[in-house]
Amino acid sequence: MSDIIQLLPDAIANQIAAGEVVQRPASALKELLENAVDAGATQVQVVVKESGKQLIQVIDNGKGMSGTDARMSFERHATSKIRSSADLFSIRTFGFRGEALASIAAVAQVELKTRQAESELGTLIQIEGSEVKKQEPFAGNVGTSVSMKNLFFNVPARRNFLKSNPVEMRHIVDEFQRVALSYSEIGFSLFQQDLEVYSLTPGKLSHRIVGLFGKNYQGQLVPCEEMTPHVNVKGYIGKPENAKKTRGEQFFFVNNRFIKSSYLNHAVSSAFEGLLQPDQHPFYVLFLEIDPSHIDINVHPTKTEIKFDDERTIYAVIRSAVKQALGAHHVVPSLDFSLDVNFNEKWDKDPEKKAQVDREYSYKSFNTPEFKQASTSGWEKLFEGTQQPSRDINRSTPNEETEVLTFESRAKPDEATELIPRRAETESTGATFQVELSYVIAQMSTGFLIIDQQTAHERILYERYLRQLKLAQGTSQQCLFPPTINLGPSDYALVMDIMPELHSLGFMVSEFGKDTVLIQGVPADIPVKNEKELFEGLLEQYKHFKSELSLDTRENLARSLARKSSLKKGQKLNSQEMETLVGQLFACQNPNYGLGGNKTFVKLDLSSIHSFFGK
Ligand code: ADP
Ligand code: MG
């Protein structure tokens, strides 16, 4: 009988391997980002089209590759990051199997452009389904750009398996966030189609968190740090009132690698016990540093699980770190934890000590009126005038104790936030009222804010609509009596032109005969009496801006709708509405100015008030 075993042709072997590494656009993005980081980049730009199905491009300013290495990088098991199997145990760089580029090139059309600083010319390689189509010199920037087009173009079955664009985009954003969080010292940007989704400047972790998750995280982050001989924990947890109903924003990194672990997640939530309602999940970004020989990361490349030698100790350290952090920032009374991480066991053995600890640990329950009031009107008031809870002297100086309320803003404000009153100041102390039905006066701990209600509301809505347009997230309310509008040919053409954007905002508009549209729904958050008037007004405003300013469609639409649907002068607001307005304004990316460049608020601080009276 003749031999029947044959080696698989490379291309097929690669395709099979690719199935492991590249499951979806986001997994390719992860590999490319990790390569950029490994290459020592300080700036990394990501361009995504059609949720990565059409294109994922990662451009870095890292060290680049020589011509030979560029070609080699597409071979399986080609890696510059590991030389012997002993290295496997001390791996700190991300990639280590040398499989990613080969796999990606097996199932997509890839173009690599790369140049090293020392060579004048770089290399361009085009490769499709593992076949090199082109290799030539290339003149361009130092660094590397890899673009991956038409993922699974040669494996239609896999392509059909990809999920809808929003789902794939969600995965992409997840991967992007994870890498961006673990390297806050690297600048990252993400463009979807041609729109900028993120632009993150290098900086501290707290800034990165705010850059990724929004301004309202400012002042909501509690630093968390614990050093033990076995493992170090560092990062931030969110204050209890910042907790979400969904699990999304929880991040563990082990030696800077994102991992998922429900066991360790439990360690965090158990530290929050009594502070959260059962369906709430705390925010956290925690980095564990641990000797690589105590963990097993030599698992599947796309898996995010990890094995620890001693899970229980890690659990205890994390729990203690989170409890200390909550205690140190007055979220709960704190205990003086020793670094002995087995304290749980010790307590169990010593019932009296345990009982005492439990007494001391009777948390201010979430449901007490005290806490409720605190969480709606500034949690720090909870402790005003009360005795300082006992705390570990070594952990904070007296000076920190008095300043702890604004620890986030204690950091030198960066240029962007300099104009914005610090969080503690924007947390209203309760008194808000209206002057002339035009200005909202909000009392702060250090004076007053005078807010122009219309300008401020326009800013809030503008940023909201812009976000909705970027993410196509607007929701609609259905019109009870859907009006038809005859627009005339030019307006009709205009509406057809901006139809996708209108949908993104929540307008359900459809063609309805010659030059006519039917409005079946309008954005859910606009209180509308007359849908036709809203739509026509929006168009008018849009055309006005279009002739006055050269704005792109989305910018213009967001502005127009904000103008059209904002609060106006003369509108009476109740105190709840005023509070919301103030809160939303300071959650804006740029709360200082309105759409026309006017100030949204001015601050009258105590020192100016004193100076009126010559004090
Ligand atoms: P691995 O990262 O596991 O080594 P990859 O297939 O991802 O495997 O990459 C293969 C090799 O190509 C890397 O070891 C590295 O030398 C080189 N490489 C890949 N991407 C870049 C990049 N962005 N900049 C510089 N070198 C890169
Ligand atoms: Mg790699």
C-alpha cells in the first residue's frame, strides 16, 4: 500500500492555524496592537472600516523592521521575541509565538510598510492568502503600518460567520480599550470610518481612564495599591455611586496582559459588599505584578485566562487592597490591615477577633438614608463633622486626609481641565435657582457658578448628538401621526444625502413619493409637540450652518439639532432640572464654551465676593 500521509501545504496549515489566532477582526487588532507596543511605539493609530471587516490598519512609530525581517515576519513561528524554550518562562513581551502575522496574512489581504530609523528606505510587502504579491522599497516614516483588508476573503464560510457591524465594533473597542489602559504612557487613537472615536494622549492611568470612559469618571476614581512580596496590586476602583448595572468596565491585567477571572472579580465585589446593590457592578482597573514563574500564561493565544500558583493569596491581596482603598477614602471606615494576606484564615481561627472585626466592619449600608443623601448630594458630606475613622497612619499623611475629598483633582490639572471647576466644586451643595429665567445659579463650596442655561444646554446636546452620530446610537420615539413633508427637490436631495446620519440620531425618515418624506420617528430625548416643525427647523439650521461655516455633515447636524432642541431663555426650570443641567454640563468633554464660542458659565468665587466688600 502506498504512503498516504502528506504534509499539508503551508497555505492550508496557515489557514488552520489562523483559525486559532484570528477569530474575528478584533483578534487581529489585538495582535497588531501588541506588536506595535512590543516594537516600542509611543504613538499608535488605528483605522477601522466597516467594523474591521473591510479594513484594520495599525500604524506605529516603533522601531520598524529590516527588509529581511519584514519578509520573515510572515513566516510561521518567526519571532524576534523568544530564542529558547527557557525564555518561555520569563516572557514579558506580548507576542511570543510568532504566529500572528502569518495567520493574518493567511486569511486576509495584508500590506506591511515598515522602516527603521537607520535606513533611508523601508520595505513594502503585499501578501494575500499567504502569497506574497509584491515586495518593494518604500519611502515613508519610521515605524510600521500593517493594514489588513477583507478579512476571510478566501474563507467565505468564516466571513459569513462574522457578527453584525455593531457587535464586531464592540469587540474592537474592547480590545482597543484593554491595550490603551495597559499602556497609558503610549498615545493611541482610533478612527472608525473617518471619524475619530478616541484620541488618547500619553499620560497617567487616571487620565487614560477619563479619556476612555468620559469626564464623569473624574473624581470618581479611588486609587488602590498594595505591595506584598508575592504580588503587587495597583490601579483604580470606582466609587460605589459610580457602579453600573452592567458588568462591562472591569479590568484585570496581570503583568500588563488583560485577563478575565471571575474568581478575582469576586474578590473585588466582595470588598464592596454592603456598598452596592446586588445588581450593581463596580468599576475597576487593577494591575497585578507577579513573578512570571508563578503564573502560566502559555495558554491559547486568544484566551484571556491565566493560571496562578496560589490563587487564594492573590484573592486575599486584592480583596484587602480594595477594602483599604475604600476605607482610606472614607467610602467605608477602614481597618488597619497588616500585610499578612492570610488574615481571613486568622480571623476564622480567632472567633473573638473576628467578631470585633465584623463589628468594626459594619458598613454604612447603601440603604441608609444617610448614604442615599450622600450619594445624591456629594458623598463626602457623609463624613462632614463626624469623627475621622481609624486609619493606617502609614498610608496617608494628615495633609492627605484633609484633601482626600478631591484627591483626583489634587493632581496638577492638565490644560484641558484647567478651566473646569474642580469636581468637588461642581458638586452642588444644594442651592440652585434661576435668574431672569435665563441663568442658573448654583452654589458651590467655594462660591457660585452662573450658568447660561441655553448655551450650556446646547453644549450638552451637541456632545450627546455627536456621540450618537459616531456610534449610531440614537433611539427614536414613534410619531403618533407620522407627518409627510414636501421638501422641494433641493431639500429632498439634501435629506437623502444625510439620511444615514439622520437615522443615527434617531430620526426615522423614509422616502414618500416625489420630493416628499415621511417622518415616522424622532429622537427619543427631544420633547416634541410638532415633529414637522422640528424636522423643518433642523433642516433650516443645517442649511444655515452649511453656508456660514464649512462643517462636516455630522458636526453640522449635531450643532443644528442641539440649537433646535435646546432649552431656551425664558424657560422655567425646577431644581431637579437645574441640578441635571449642571451635572451634565460638567460631564461634557468641553464644558467651558458654547457652540458659538461664548462661555457657558462664569465662576464667582468667595475671594471675589470678599473683595467686593474690601475684605
Ligand atoms: P510575535 O509577535 O509573536 O513575535 P508576530 O507574527 O506577531 O509574532 O510578529 C512576528 C515578528 O515580526 C515579531 O517578532 C517582530 O519581530 C516583527 N514585527 C511584527 N510587527 C511589528 C511592528 N509593528 N514593528 C516592528 N516589528 C514587528
Ligand atoms: Mg505578535
